[in-house]
Amino acid sequence: MNVLGIESSCDETSVAIISNGKLVSNLISSQDFHTQYGGVVPELSSRAHLQIVLPLVKQSLERAGISAGQIDLVCATAGPGLIGALLVGLSFAKGFAYTRRKPFIPVNHIEGHIFSGFLMEEKPEFPYLCLVVSGGHTLLLLVESDTEIKKLGTTIDDAAGEAFDKISKLLGFGYPGGPKIQEAALDQRTDFTEFPVAQCKNPYDFSFSGLKTSVLRFIQKEYGEPSKIPSEHLPLIASSFQYSAVRALISKLEKALQNYPVKSISLVGGVAANKLLRDECSKLSIRYKKKFIVPSLEFCGDNGAMIAYRGLRLHENGIKYTFDFNAFPSLSDHTFIK
């Protein structure tokens, strides 16, 4: 079976093809021009997706060595994400499938990330704990099967990745914040100052709004304003912030490990590329004797491969959808996360 997967939920256009269970193409076009705006501009993102999606599909087919008519299943991200960006990939995929009379599977973006660990040679084993950490989402999940996903906790305010972006901007590092903070914090001490880890009513929930405020208040108290921070202090503040953010994530994951008999731990999402977070999750897995799966950097960010894989697994589980072109709102909410 040849599966086509299209991802266009934010600022990456990605097209992937899985052939007979093997990933044979995964092309990603990143919209780097958003850097000059300090964040993603939705309208510009949509236009960029529109320009590149067809060329990427053609290139993916060429790389896979197959024709459009040989695609057996078409999958695309249906949400959550920027509505304009989503409509580009979703409409293209629906049209591609409809004209060729092929089955179509809309894929929940978060579920794509949840199962991205299965793109690796060593795969998660059910049941497993999945920590989803990205710019828009922070979730702790118990994944029991392809269609049984229990939400243990989520962020009650800001996502971890959004906190990285805001602190990076505050410190003058720019966008995207995750790589900038990690680069600045590399080999720096983590105890320059201590930022708090929020405690939530639900022991598995996260909160990063207070952490962002604590960094701002520290800067105001010690320096008056960000522009007056000595250059040698910038990486130290970044390191202290990163350490606190990772500690908040790890503490909730460890609490879940103590209460749920799982076989594996999986760390996914854009922030899963953070080295400190990967290292701390690895240490936790060793301590609790659990298999630890984290996707390679190619699959941490938004990518078509995870959409193709997730769509394939849903198809193999007998999930079917119609070509109702009025179903965009309901498709955006579609998920097996309960």
C-alpha cells in the first residue's frame, strides 16, 4: 500500500509517502521568513502553503518512484492549527483522493505527534506514557492502543513551546525560541537564579504562565528592563529558565510513572528536540526501567510522515470517512484523545 500524507497546520508544508510500511519520502518546506515578524503570520503562512504543496507532492512521488495513480490512501492534517493553513493541505488532499477514487483519512495533528515514535526503528510498546510538548500544546497522555488515548494532564494556560518563544523574545534572542534558548543555555550553570514550578489542582496538569511572569519580574527587579541585562547574564537567565521549564515537565511525567504500569515512555512534539529535556527523560526511563522512545529531529517538528503513519493505522483499524466538504469544523475537532 502507498500512503500519501500532507501536513500544513502551521508554518511547515510537508509531504510524505509510506510504501509497504516503509517511509520512502518525507519532504519539509519551512517558512523561515516568519522570523522577521517574531512569529507566524497566518495569512502569509496560508499563501506559502498554497504555493509549495503541489511541487512537494510531485517531488515526493518522484522520490518514491511511483505515480499519482499508484497512491492507495490519502491522509492530511485536519486540525488543530491555523485554519487557513489547514484548509490548503486538507482541500488539496481531499481533491487528490476524490478525483482518483481513493480513501481519505483526516488526521488530528496531535495524534500525528503521539504516534511519531513509531517512525523509529525501536518503537513504543502499549501501554505507554506520551509527553507531547510543542509551541501550541503540552499534554501528558496514556496511550493504550491505536484508538485508546487517555488525557492525564494538559496545560491550564500557556504551552511550553510558547513560553520558550516569549522568553527568547524577552531576552532578545528572537524567533523561534526553542533553539535560541537551548543554544544560549548550552554548558551554562542552571542555578544562576531559581524560577518556580507551578503546582496545579490536577497533579498531571502544567502551567507556564507563572514561569514567564517570574522571569519578567526577575529582570525588572535586577536590571530594570531587558535592554540593561549584561550580555554575560543573558545565557545564565536562559539556562535557569530552561532548567525550570524542563523540571516542570519531568516532575509530572515521573508522577505518572509512579501511578501507571506502562511499558514505554515517548517524548514527542517540537520541544522534544530540546537536548536537556531528552536527556532528563532518558534518565527517568533508566531509573524506572522503561523503554524510552523519542523521534529523530526530523520527526519532532511538524512533518508529513507522522500524518501518513497515523492515517495508515486508522485505515487499518477500519476507520472510514466521507468527502463531505462542509465538515471542516468537525474534522478539526476529531480525535481519539479522551
